[in-house]
Amino acid sequence: MSVLVGKKAPDFKAAAVLGCGSIIDDYSFSERTQGKTTAVLFYPLDFTFVCPTELVALDHRLDELKSRGVEVMVVSVDSQFTHAAWRNTPLEKGGIGPVRYTMIADVSHAITKAYDVEVEGAAIAYRGTFLIDKNGVVRHQVVNDLPLGRNMDELIRMVDALQFFEEHGEVCPAGWNKGNKGMKADAAGVASYLQENAADL
């Protein structure tokens, strides 16, 4: 599996269901995300089991992500029509309801392969999360196996860490959360940080 961190995020054009429910045939990743922090989340399939819990959890945190200027999208190998049907299915019947972010249809598997999250022999995606900076560079990547649902609060924490680094130029030590001190990326910085905070790590 490839590590995309530090590399340009693969560009793509695909059919999609927008957060308003409209279906379009020509969603352009590069155009929609230019100059924005972006979160791209892959999941195996619509109308499955762990997936709806993740997508509902993501929707519950969308306001937090939007307040940080993050463009959010999810990708699976289902068609845009299946995405729309799943959005139109209520939670109590196994649907995800009208989630407010974009759902990308990767029926050709080209996007899943470009991000190297396809399950070998199964033709579906692992649970891959990619955080991409305003210059289109992947800064965070995590891939879970199929049985392991993601923690969407961790995505918010990583957005905060990236934006803190971009704003202040300081790095984020282990367990860093918004509001915590950063650390100078030099020997004196780490010594000072550990002297004050080692017991809490």
C-alpha cells in the first residue's frame, strides 16, 4: 500500500451526489478543493454495516469541520444513484439520511486505485482517510481494515493540528489537542517541552 503523505493528492473527475442531494456527472476534485483544506474518506460499500455508523458520525461533525474551512467528501465504488438511494433511506431502515457532504461515485475504481486503498481480490475500498492541505498535498493518511470503524473526532484533531502548524510554524507533540502548546522543532524546543510536559504524555 502506498504512502501518499507528502505527495500531491491524486486528482479526479467523477459523478457525485452533492450535500444538497443534487446529482452531477462532472465533479472535479481539483476545482472544488482549490485553496481549501480537504478531507477525503473512502469506505467499502453503501447499504452495509459499519459504513453507515461512520458516515452518520461524520455528518454529526460536519459543522465543526466546516467551521475550520474543510471541504469534506466520501468515496465508494457505488454509483451516484445508489448513493442517492442510501441518502433517501432513513436511519431506522439502515440508511444514512440526508448527509450534507459530497458522495463520490467511483464505479470504475480509478479513484480507489489512485489512492491505493482497494482491497485486493474484493474490489472495494478499505476505510481510508486522507487530510489534504490548501496546496493539495496529503498531510495525514490512515487506513483501517474493514471491521474497524474510524473515530471522526480524531479527524477533527488532525485538522486542528495541521492548521496550528500552518499558522504558528510549531509542531504538535503526542496527544496534542486544540488549545495546547506546540513545540519548536529543534533540540531546545523538545527539551523545554519535555521538561514541562513529559509526565502528562
